[in-house]
Amino acid sequence: MTGKRKGAAMIFISLAILTVAILVFITLNTWGEWIADYVNTVSLASLSTEAQAAAGTIFAAYKIFFGGLMSQVGGYMQVVGNFIGILLTCVSLGIFTNGIFTIKNA
């Protein structure tokens, strides 16, 4: 394989890695926000009054036990998404730069 082909392959691979990094940034941050706020989005208003009374105590216990946990898990997902996204972006930039130098020196 010639130097120019190697360099072009490196650039293509780096762009694919950058695409994955952008998807990680978007998906993990969005999912983390959704999980953290899920307990606050559930509403009992669509239920009848009898069902609201019965479900109210169960839902209050659910909020107490799982509300804090879900917000922590959502926060951790956001942190992991940012870390992996930044790491993959740096790897992509390194491979891209190496591909440019390989093409230039071929």
C-alpha cells in the first residue's frame, strides 16, 4: 500500500471515529438527562381520583427510593458520555494528523 493510500485510510478511519464520538456525546448526555428527570415527568393527573389515591402512596415511595438513585445514574451517564466523547475526539484528531503527515511525506 502506498503512503498516500495509507494516509487516506487513516483520515477515513479518523472521521469514522469522530462520528462515533459525536454520537456518544449526543446519546449519552440525552439519555442521562432523561433518566435523571424521569421521576419528575411522571404525572398521575390522567388517572381517576380513586386510582390517584391508590397510586399516590406507591408513587411517593417510588420517588423516595428511586428518585435520588435515578438522578445519580443520569449524572454518571452524562459524565461518562463527556469523557468517552472527548477521548474519542482526541484519538480521532491524532489519527487525522498522522494521516495528513503520511500523505505529505509520501
